[in-house]
Amino acid sequence: MGEYTGKLARRIKGQASETGGTILTAEYVSPGAIRIGGELFSHSVRRNPDCTAQAGDTVLAAQIGSSFYIICKVV
């Protein structure tokens, strides 16, 4: 796990306990968009720069409030 990924995971863990976060899988569409259950989300989507996902890949993401954080590609 890259240094940035570790920092991101700690930040998500800290925010999730305060705001009620959810970890989920999603289809990667682009750096600023993911698809969950057929619904496209393109607002407040942040991608880990260490994530090597390409369009169509499954990614692990965290939802905190109305924001989504792409953590990594699922292999």
C-alpha cells in the first residue's frame, strides 16, 4: 500500500466515525466518476492518485456523507 493510500485510509476511518461512512465496490468510469448499482455519480468523487484503475474496473470506494473516495482497484 502506497504512502498516500495509507493516509487516505486513516482519513476516511477518522471521518467515517464522525459522519457515518460506508465502504463499497463500484465500477470505475473515469477519475471523477463511478457507477454504483447502475447509477452514475460524478459529483464529489475523489480518486487516490495511486489507484491504477481503468474504465470498467471494479474499485473499492468509501462514501462519507455525499462524497465518494476511490481507494483502490479490486483485483
